[in-house]
Amino acid sequence: MLLDAKLPARFILRQILPDVAVLLLISVVFQVLKVFVGQYLPPIPLSLPAILGSSISLLLAFTISQSYDRWWEARKVWGAIVNDSRSLVLQVRSFVKKEHAVPGALRGLAYRQMAWCYALGEALRGQDPLATLARYLPAHERAYAERHANKPLALLALHTAQIQGWYEQEAINPFQQVQLDATLVRLCDAMGRAERIKSTVFPTNYRRLVHFLIYLFLGTLSLSLVEINGLVELPILLMFAVTFFLVERTARYMQDPFS
């Protein structure tokens, strides 16, 4: 989950540690090759790693752009869910006639909507929302939701049934029912869009291609720096590697905005 908070350097380094370990292994291998068979290695001009580095930069820029678009779409979806949740409670509060209002009915709908938001968020993270439902729902509604695979959809069905009951009791008029149904439709539509974002994965082959090109770039750069001392070459390789891997890992995190 993306947070507006300062991340510790230890956490950031831990995320790219496997890739950096592979880089160190590659650097050691190339250093050994330079020592023992350096005179047999073909000279590699610096223009080759420069071209590779430019290609990797373009690929990473495209990946970041697509990942941010995905994250921003998820942000707009969740913002719509927050707005429609508030609208639903306010509409019910103003529409239902006081003489027909059952004590606790508005509170029950508000808590059910809160449970829906939490259940949807946990479902998008692959977690079981039953523990959360127990905090907000009465026993009979919780039992109803437990019988359904899609818990958020079951809660919307309970909303629909309650609104239909108010309409049959003439607690709301037809226009008000249409308004409430429209709000529920928007909530269901937002849920579907969030589930689509969650279920649509980025091709893994694309990520593997980026990693392969990064390793190829570092290998050719190491061979191009054959005249530079290994103690100087290693920090240069680490600088490029950490930059590329951090950008790639950031893009990967934004591809799953609900995690």
C-alpha cells in the first residue's frame, strides 16, 4: 500500500537486496574474467552500454507511466466509493419519513455500509472479511453474508432489500427510491472497476525482459570499464543498478494499488 510517509532506508534496500546480490555475483565473475582472460576479451565501446541504458530508461519510463495510471484510476474509484457512501447515508436520513422509520434502521444501514467498505478493501487484498463483518453487522446479516462468496455484493443485496421494504411501506416515494437505487448502482459499478484493476495483471514477461536488459547493461558496462580498477568499478555498477531496480520496484508496487 502506498503511504505518504518516510520509508526507512533499510526497508528500501531490503526490497532490492536479491537483485543487488545477483549484481555483486555478476561483478565478481567479470572481475575474474578480466584478471585471467582479460587480454582475450573483445573491446566493448562505451556507446553500447549507453544505448542499452537509454533503452532501459525508456522502458522504465513507460512502465512507471502505466503503473501510475493504474494507481490513479484506483484512487479515483475509491474516492467515488467514499463519496457515494456518504451520499447513501445522507439520502436515507433525509428521505425516510420519521413516522415510518424503525428505530436503529438508519444506524444499521450506516454500519452495513461501513462493513461494505471494509469488506471490499479486504477482499481486494485477498483477506477474509468475516472478522470485520462481526464488528459492524448483526448476527442474521452476518450469517447471510457468510453464505455468499462475494461478501460486498451480499451487503449491497441487503441494502436493496431494505430500500425495497421502505418503498413498500411508503416510507419513501418512487423518486426517492430511484435516487437510492442510483447510488447503489454507482457503488456496485465502483466495486466492479476495483475488482477489474485487481484481477488485471501486468505481463510477467515484460518484467523479466526489463531485468534481463538491466543485467545485460551492467555486464557490458563492466566489460567497457576494463581499464578501471575493480574497487572503483563496483560503486559505479551499484549506482546504476540501485537506480534502475528502485524505479522498477516502484512501478511494480503501483501496479497493485490495493495491496
